[in-house]
Amino acid sequence: MIPYEDLKRLNKPFKEEFTAAFDEVLEKGYFILGPQVELFEKEFAGFHSSKYCVGISNGLDAIILALKALNLPEGSEVIVPSNTYIATILAVIAANLKPVLVEPDIRTYNIDPDKIEAAITPKTKALLIVHLYGKVCDMDKIMPIKQKHNLFLVEDCAQAHGATYKNKLAGTFGEMGAFSFYPTKNLGALGDAGGVICNDEQYKNALMRLRNYGSDRKYYNDVIGYNNRLDEMQAAFLSVKLKRLKEMNAHRNKLAALYHKNLSDKYILPVNDSNYYDVFHIFNIRHQKRDELQQYLQKKEIGTVIHYPVPPHRQKAMADIFKGKDYPIADEIHNTTLSIPCSFCHTENEIMEVIDALNNY
Ligand SMILES: Cc1ncc(COP(=O)(O)O)c(C=O)c1O
């Protein structure tokens, strides 16, 4: 069996260091907002050459707090890609803002910059872009739109740790970059975890307050806040893995290159462009008979996942919000996409087996 992902295998090389990190946290006896969170924040900010990182409980909360830190008027419109994972849209709603969906570019699966301006109204205050599957959005086109319309830019980097566009890292283009460290992510903790990077002290302070009951000083609460803290144990594990993030991304790139080189042209593959360093959080292919293909691979004992079977506008929870709106490109992607194994846990031999199975289909 070649699993789609195997977190046990993926984390095995880190076991000794995790154990040492666990012991250290236990010895220190600090479990919430202590030295490990501070250290990881410093390291993750440093990785991005950003001034600040604020550790947050998970990726969804990271986006919610980033939006809240912008202090936008209630009901302001926020532009989001129509094919994103539901969390991006849930974050906008949780921040009392209005999500406005813009269709992706069918080649890159990222928000289509040429469609953004048509969605901008006087109520639009922010762009919440998503570097989906591990590819940075087309920033040369998006930044001028941000500037022209005076919009805030928040980047959902949950799938793009270490990805770059023209050598600039995901998360460093806008006011804030929000990350998830969910266990399957390119930088994954051993539980829920997230973080936001930024360069502006005002946002850093707002994020620190919001994640900790609205408090700067214990028992003094200046704003309405939440409990959205990253915990010490997860921060310690993340510091261990951050040291090898580049190596893990390079491994995924090596596997992706095998697919690109060897897969039959009956499949639509992710686009390759030398301006981008993609980190292949997801390596997806597209095929008109996707469901049959998935069953065929299942019979060959190859695990696959559909990211995602139901687009956000067709989710029951969103029925009222997007009623009467059509997003045919999101539909097309959701109907034809299939994610195939491409993780730090996979060997090149396994990927060659997947390729053989796909080419014989
Ligand atoms: C694009 C995107 N945004 C946000 C999230 C939310 O992250 P989390 O699961 O850590 O809340 C995820 C991952 O699940 C994601 O893939």
C-alpha cells in the first residue's frame, strides 16, 4: 500500500529531537506562552526575514485574528478565491466580514488576478489570497491592484510554507501572512498550531492581545479577546521541524519533478514556471473521469485524496451566503482534481510505482 500520507513515517526522523524537546518543556514546567513559543516565533519570523511572528492556536484562528487585527468596519467585503479550503471563508465570516468569491485561474488554481477588479466595490477593504497547493499567487498582478484600490492584503499560507514567487516568500507580500501548522502541512506540528507573520508592530501587538483574552498585562483586558494561543509543546516540536523545512520542501520538489517528467499527457499536471518555487503541499492532477481513476488507484493500493470534493459555494453551511451565484471554474476543478502521493514520507520508488499505475490506466 502506498498511502496518500503517513504521518508516523513522516515524523520518524524527528523522534529523538522531539523527545528531547518534550523533556525540555516538561523540565522547564512552562506550558503556555513561555520560552518555546517565543523562540519559535523568533525563528519563524527569521525564516521569512519578517520582524514578527505571533504563534496562534491553529490556521483558522490565525486568519481570523489577522483579519480582526486590521480593525475593519463590520460587514466590509473581503475578496477570497472561490476554490479555497472552507477555513479561509469561515475566517472571514467569523471576523464579521463579508466574503466575496473570485474565481481561480484554471491553470494555476490560484485566484485569477484579472477577475479581482470586477469584484471590488466601495465596501471592499481587503484581499485574502490563498497560495493553494503550495504555489504562490501571481503577485506581480495582485500587488498593483492592492495599491490602486488601497486594500489590505492578508495571505493564507496554510499550504505554502517556504514557497516563493520571484524569490520572495509566501506570507511576506501583504500586511500579514497566516499559517497553519496542522500535522499534514509542509511544516506540521503534532497537534493543532498556527501563526501569523508581519512587519508592523501595531499588528503584532493586536495579534498578541487578541490571542490572549484581549490582554497585554495579566488580568487587565483592553479589548475583547480570545484564547487562541500556540502552546509550548507544539512550539518546541515546530522548532525541531523548521530546521528541516527546506529539505522537506526539496524532497517534495524531487518527487514532483518525477511526476512532471514521467506522467502521461492524458493528465493535466500543475503548471511549471521558473518564477515560482512551489512546495507541493498538494500535487494534484486533473482528469475528466476522476472518480473512476481514484477507484482504480485504490484497487492498486495507492492512496489519493480529493482537495476538495465540494466547493465552498455548494456547502450546506454556505447556502444562504452564495445563493444564486455561479462559480463554474471552482466547480470544474472540484469535479476533476485528484491529489496523488507527494509527501516527505514518500520514496522516489513509491512515486515511480504511482506513475506506472497512472500511465497504465
Ligand atoms: C488553505 C487553508 N486555509 C486554512 C486552513 C486552516 O488551518 P487549520 O486546520 O490549522 O485551522 C487550512 C488547513 O486546514 C487550509 O488548507
